Amino acid sequence: MNNPFKFGTIVDGEYFTDRVAEQEKVREILASENHLILISPRRFGKTSLVQKVTKGLSRPVFQLNLQLVTGTADFAARLLWIMLQQYPMERLKHLITHFRFIPTISTNPMTDGIEVSFQPSMDGFILLEDVFTLIDKLGMKNPHKKPIVVLDEFQEIHTLDKNLDKKLRSILQTYNHANYIFLGSQESMMQEIFEKKKSPFYHFGYLMKLGKIPQDNFYEFLKNGFLLLGEDMDAETIGRSILSFTNCHPYYTQQLAYQTWNNWKQNGYSDTLVETAITELTHVHDMDYERLWSTFNKTDKKVLIGLTMQMGTPSSLPFLQAVGIDSPSTAFSSLKRLGQQGYVIRNEGYELDDPFFRRWIEVKREGR
């Protein structure tokens, strides 16, 4: 009997839960001439959602994470490399010969994999334009199988090259034989790119925010997984306990459910199954959290402690007095910084993204 919970990689098939309305919306957009902007905190399942939908469309999908790109020329080379994973070289060869700068395409003797590179002196913007032109030509040749280009962590566009956003917008606005999906985990930066009037990408596509999975839906998914091991009442208790700790965060819910399920299967049911799994997972990451904690400045540490110990709204006087922060503006500067770094998310209020990190802070503060 296999563990029905999965985390750390793309979640699909039986491991994928809910997002029914979101799936339908993504399908609807991809069936049109429009593009999609999908925003959510990290590990909320953006990539899993997109892959769940695109797998059923029988269309080529070129997905690139801009965090792993080092500049405009590398952007072009990586995107072309991804295309060559899906199209045989013979099919693209005659189209690539129309590039203004011909790339070097070779085989790595160690891996037998294809490698793509351009001469360092070449104009990166021209290289990128040629690659996107190639994508559009593929869609023009086969309108029923238009390519879908997924650019993950798109807020990184500003770090790659000056004015790359303007150049890229000028390229994409002339083509209409592909759909583009822009994924981003830093909400303020993504909104600045797509919602600010002076931005080149202002209103370039349909903006969609991905929230947490509704508690009732997640509860049913968890309960059904634990019913493989035991009785209704026990499975229900476990499901509610897990969601109470993770607050329905998709990634950490799957992680805790996975550990709890394994413990139940190996040792049998007990009332402390979830708490034991929480302790184990917190302990596993103890050194990681220790190193992470040392990177925060004093104000950030105070805010994290205040949120962990539930001392109230960060702007409230009781919160500020309890943690020793002088003004609301100082607290909000810290919250903004922690939010951009992905350590704090805003739901109904502010909360730590990682519930195990929250538990680690609790344990250390209480000397346990």
C-alpha cells in the first residue's frame, strides 16, 4: 500500500486535490487568445495546477524558471534548449537557420544530452526575439496545437537585464500564436509588473491569485487518504489535527500528512500521531532553521516571534510593546521584507509561511 500523500515535487494524478474551479479557469484562458498571470506564495501549487491542466491539452508546453536564468542570452539559450527536448532537431533545423545569430547546438558526451549556447558577444535581445519568433512560427503552422510558454518566477525579469521587460513586451505583443503563463511568488512585484499603468506589461493577461485550498475540501482529501489505514473517526481526527497545525498550506499539509501516514502504518494508530510527526519534522530541520534564524536582523526576529506567539496585529500597540518595536512603520517595513523573502504570508492576517519553523521558534523560546 503506497502513501497517498506527496510533497516536494510536482503533485499530479491521485496526489492532486481540489482546485476544480481554478483548473476550469486556466483551461478557459488557454482556449482563448489571452494570457494568464498566476500569483501565489511559494509552494501553494501554481506549477502543479498549470501542469495538471496542460497535460490534458495535447499542446507543447515550454516551461522555464527565471530564477535559474543568468541573463538575456541565457534566457534565449535555455528556452531553445527546452524546445529541443520536445521537437526533434530535424524539425526545427530549417527554422533555426533563419536566426540572425546561429546558436551552437552540441551533444554532451558525458550525458548524451543536447546543449545550446550562443557566442558571448552576441546581442541577447536579438537572440531572445529569434527564439520567440520560432515559438510563434510553430503555433502558426499548427493552430490546433499552439505552444504554451510558462515563465515561472517572472518577477525575476528585472534582475536579468536592464529594460528586458520593455524589450520582451515589444516582442510578445506582435505575436498571437502562443499562450503565455506568467507565474510569480512575490505578489507586490508581480502586481507592479502587471497592474502598474506605466509598466510595459500592464494588463497583459488575466490576473489570477491562487489561495489556500478550502479547509473542507482539504479535509475530505486527507480523510480519504487515512481511511486506507483505519476507521472513519480516527481518519477524521487526524485530518482535522493536521489542518489545525498547517492552516491549510498545501505543501506543508501534504508533508505532515505523509509523515503521519507513514508513522500510522508502521506503529499503528495513537492519539499522538500528528504531534509526533510535527516533532520529527521540526527536529529534522533544526540545523536549517538555526542557520536561517542567524540571517535575520533584530527587528525581523522580533516580528517573527510576535507572529509565532500570536501577540496580535503587528501594527497594534500590544504587539509592538510585547516585542519591543518602536513604531508601526518599523514593523511594516519588516513585514514587507519578510514577505518578499517568502517567510511571512498574508492570509486573513499575517502568518509564518512554514508552520514547522513557527513550531521551532516556539520550542526555542520556551526552552524545550
